[in-house]
Amino acid sequence: MAKKQYNVGLIGYQFMGKAHSNAYRQVNRFFDLPAEIHMHTICGRNEANVSKAAANFGWTNYATDWRAVVENPEIDIIDVATPGNTHAEIAIAAAKAGKAVWCEKPIGNTLQEAKDMLDAVQANGVHHAVFHNYRKAPAVSLAKKMIEEGLLGEIHHFRGVYLQDWIADPNFPLVWRLQKEVAGSGTHGDIAAHIIDSARFLCGELSEVCGLLHTFVKQRPIAGEIDDKMGATASDKMGDVTVDDASMFLARFKSGALGVFEASRFAVGRKNKNSFEINGSRGSIVYNQERMNELEYYSNDDPKDLSGFRVIQATEASHPYAGNYWPVAHIIGYEHTFINLVADALVSLHEGKAASPNFVDGYENQRILDAVERSSETRSWIRL
Ligand SMILES: NC(=O)c1ccc[n+]([C@@H]2O[C@H](COP(=O)([O-])OP(=O)(O)OC[C@H]3O[C@@H](n4cnc5c(N)ncnc54)[C@H](O)[C@@H]3O)[C@@H](O)[C@H]2O)c1
């Protein structure tokens, strides 16, 4: 019997548009799933660019108005891969139209938007998912399994950093990621959101935070044409940077564990160091997205004279997701995290179950982002 096909309408065709398109194209080639993705329509405002993206990425149709995609009765899933200022409007319209809504992070630009989006998907009873893709790296899912099996014992510390340096040059242009009205926040919502998701996924909910947001460069050349690698041309006119360049906070987890979080786009030499270390009573683990096939593990149960961190290649067929790809140690990359996420989301949609992560995770993530912002403004601890 032919498998049921789910028609996707993807809004946005650049960085995440490319990553999501690749995931939709590959998912049924690597995973044996009960249902299939059909790449129905990709949408963007510039017809020349979006038609080229449709041909390059393998979409059947293209559109220039997201409303037409949301209203199209043939579409089952609306994927929101646009900047944050458009997420709430598109996602809420899609939920009202009865579509499954899969959205990039952070789901909204404000806590209120995230709440409205969660309310909309719940009120309309539609499937919802959020693209916190790093959870889906085999090594990160393996870390989760090890923690659940008790290999780390009682967790004492979560130490997460997400460090980049792509705007350290003060002449780097004022792209949308540096404008509050488009992006909501800067480094905070863009990359601290990812370490918050890792923390919640692995160590549970936070109970209070104390944070600090800072902007090093307050004016930059206004951006011209943007590309799909977070770059852009610069004009000779200057404009104001209205978001943070760095975000740091301390946290307590409900479990009693302590957390330290640091995200920056000014960590010169660090290109995409999305990394965490977790220390428990029985052992520790270390993950670094720049070496994403590996998980470092220290066991307190090892004999003292042989103890030390070992490097696990998270590529065994028995490791999460890894068996869908290559023989052991024939490594995978960044794009596979999106394929893994889409595989899980598709199965949950088909089986009528909740996706993980979903808009509840998106909303909980945004509560933390919001609390850290308020903590930075008031120079005080905020209870969640
Ligand atoms: N999960 C991750 O690892 C990850 C990485 C990067 C970005 N993101 C998130 O993905 C989202 C998009 O970021 P990006 O890097 O792809 O940005 P981008 O600038 O590369 O692409 C944005 C796309 O949205 C389109 N767009 C903007 N407004 C639109 C509108 N009104 N109607 C239709 N199309 C519109 C643009 O034309 C472009 O195609 C953001 O929420 C960002 O935080 C997530």
C-alpha cells in the first residue's frame, strides 16, 4: 500500500530554508518511515529568487505570498523559516487554517507572541514542532539516554556556551539579526536559545535566573543584499544596533543543579562552539557541536589509575539516529540534525502524537529568554 504523503509549504528560502529543504528531500531516503514528505511549495517575497530556490532545492511549486500557501487546501504542514517578526502571524494563521505548524526558534519575538502561538496551536488542535535541531545530534540524544539511565548520577552542574565571532568586526553590516524589531533579541534569542534547549532537554526545568546582556558595537553600516550564510553587503550609511551582542546568565534548576550559560558573537576564534559540560555524582559528559560526532564521557566508577575522559564516537548503529546513515565512524554533519528532527516530527504527526520538541518547549524556552532579559534590566534574580 502506498504511504500517506504530507504536503509541506515552506516559508523562507535562505539559510534555514536550505537546511529544511535538504531535510525534506533526504528524510525518506535515509529513514524507513510510515509516511512520506512531499515538497509541495516554497515561499519567498522575491519571485526570481524563490523560483531559483524551488528549482535548486527540489520543490514542486513556488509562491510569493505566504497567505496563499497557508490557505492552500493541498498543504498539510506549514514550516516557518523566516525571521522572528513574521513567525507569530504566519504560525497563528496556519493553525487557524488547520495545518500542522513546524516553526524555527525562537518561536516568537516576545513571550506574549510565543504564548499566542502556543494558544493557537492548542485551540485549533493542530500538530506543532519547533526546530531545536541540536537535540537531534546522535551524541546529544546519547547524552540524554545516559543521563536517563543514571550513568551521571545526580546532576550538579550544567555549563553551556554558544560562541561565535562573525560580528566581532565593527564594520560587519547591520543585518536583520542585529535589529530588535525583526529579530526580537540578538545573540540571546539566536544562540543562547539553543543552549537553553540543551539544558532543558538534558537537565529539566530551570527555577530562577540572573543574567547580563551587553552590546559592544552600537552602530554599524546599514546592510544591503543578504546571503544564505548570515553575511551581507554593507552601505556607507550607519544605523543603530538594537540588540545584545553577548548574553550570560546563572541559573538554578528545579532539580537543585546549577547552570552557567554564555552566548556571544564576539568570541574571536570561536566559529560555532555550541558546547556543554554536565557534571554529575557518577560522571561527566562534554559535547561540542564543532566535533558533533563525539561525546566525551568520564566515569567515576573507573579504577582511579585508569580514569580519564574517553571519547565515544556516536556513530554506532545502536546510537540514536546513527543507524539510519553510514557504517560506524563514517560521520554525519550539521544538516543531519534537521533530517533527524523532520523524521521524528513526521512520525509524530502521522501517529497523532505530540512532537518533541514542540511549541510547549518553544514557549518554555522563551520564558527563560524573557526572564534573563528582565534580570539584566533590573540587575536582579528572576524566579520562573
Ligand atoms: N535551528 C537553527 O540552527 C537555526 C539557524 C539559523 C537560523 N535559525 C532561525 O531560522 C529563522 C530564519 O533564519 P535564517 O537564518 O534562515 O534567515 P535568512 O535571512 O537566511 O532567511 C530568511 C528568509 O525569510 C524570508 N522572509 C522574510 N520575511 C518574509 C515574509 N514576510 N514572507 C516570506 N518570506 C519572508 C527571506 O526572504 C528569507 O528567504 C529565524 O527564526 C532564525 O532564528 C535557526
